[in-house]
Amino acid sequence: MGKAPRDDPDPEAPRKLAGEPPVAPACRPDQWVDLHGDAMFSYALMRLRDRDLAEEVVQEAFLAAVRGIDRFQGKSSERTWLIGILKHKILDVFAKRRREGPVAGLDAGGDFVDGLFDPRGMWKQPPADWRPDPAKLMEQGEFWAAFEQCMEHLPQRLAEVFSLRVVDENRADEVCKVLGITDTNLWVLLHRARTRLRHCLEANWFRKKGKTAQT
Amino acid sequence: MLSCKQATQLISEALDRKLSLGQRVGLRFHVMMCSACRAYRRQLVVLNDLFSQYFSSERGQSGGRGVSLPEESRQRIKRAIRIQAE
């Protein structure tokens, strides 16, 4: 909580006093790839799960950003702004796929959920009694690495609905439209995705970590 | 009465939409009686909030596992940006 030394004045102080908005941080497209390339690529890769396609979409997003650079106003960070553009490019990929072929993979992951229950619909192996501590988990890089591995094991269709709806928080009707599925499809697919992720995290994190991950 | 399989589907759906009155009543009754589905619900709700919090943070948006953009496409994209910027 130390104060800034007096001989190091805040360069923005006079502007603040004059009530002007702060200067937008320098927007330097020649540095974008070094500053944000890896983050953009891993963002696209998690959602598209195809390295070539992810590289292509990252390039498209950067070029769109150069064209629209006047619209960057420094209200968000440069990274957030670029990711926002990338997000739209990724939705375009899904929409394009949707236009090009029939909707597939609606049965993805159904067998897995069926396998958790007996013919009467009772748990064969009930969930273990772990209690996640969100504050602690937020800070644990290892947990998120385990999560990403679990994501990679989801069938493609389940990973898509989960990324679009839960990770990116797109509206449900938008997700349905982009993927060409109904509400009911979406709910069933999300349920399968969550159930598999819960199961995978239980096996690969909560059981292994035991008490350290609990409250 | 709902089976555990049906109950888990409703527990998950409740994160996405408002259940009908009949579904809410059926689910409440089932969960009261069933500790396994109670654990499932507790875990799903906490994980759901956690995901939402994490992925709206800058760290969550950037992915954490150190995936690198391959050198070749790095150079290609840099060139493309330079050309576009001119």
C-alpha cells in the first residue's frame, strides 16, 4: 500500500484533473503476435481442437483487428479486445460447418451417462463426497491443467456445446442457432458434458488430491 | 418418483433454464431422499460457478497450459499483419 514517490508523478494526473479519459494504451500490431499469439492460439485450439484451423482463425482475427484498429478505444485491455474478435471468428467457423453438412453427434456421450446408472436408473457408482473450494481452485494452475485434459477427452460435440455455452457464456438461443440444434438437444448435451467433466475431475483431481482440495 | 438418472438431468438443466413447477417439486423430493444426487448437485453447482468465474478472468481466457503458436505460423502471421497494416 506504499504511495508513489513524489519524484515519480503520475503522467496521467493532469488529464485526470481535466476530466479527460485516460490515453488508450499503445496499440502496436507489430508486437501482437509476440504478446498475444500464444494466448490466442490456445484459446482457439481449446474450442476448435484442430491445430491448422486454430492457426488459421488466429491469423484471421489478427488481420480483422488491424483493419478495425480505429475501433479499439482502450476501454478493455488489448488482449481482451483481440480475444473478443477471435471469439466471433470461431463462431463463424461453427456456423460455416453447420451450413455445410447435417448436424451430427447428437448422440455423443449418451453411452457414458447410461453407463453410470443401472437399468432402474439408480447410481451404479455414486459420486464421491468431495467438496470443492472455489477460492482455492481458482488459484491452482494444476487444477486447470487437469480440467483442460478432461476437456480434451470430451467427444467433439460435447466440447463444443460446453465451450460455447459455459466457457464463453453465449446465450442459449445463439448456441442453438450456431450449431443448428434444439433447446432440448442443448440441455441433454450440456448435461452429458457436465456429467463427464465432473466424473473426470473426480477421478483425476478430487480423489487424488484428497483433503488438500477440500474445505 | 424420479430415478437418479432423471434427477441428474434435471439438476443440470436447472443451471440452464427454469424448471416447471412439477419438475421442481419432483426434484426437491428426490434430492431430499438421495444423498448421492445431493452430492452430485452440490458439486455441479460449485463447478459451474467456478467455471463461470475462471473463464471470465483474463487468465482463464488465455488458457493455462503453455500451448505455443508454432514458429512457422508466427512468422507467417507477422508478415500478414505487416502487409495488412501498410
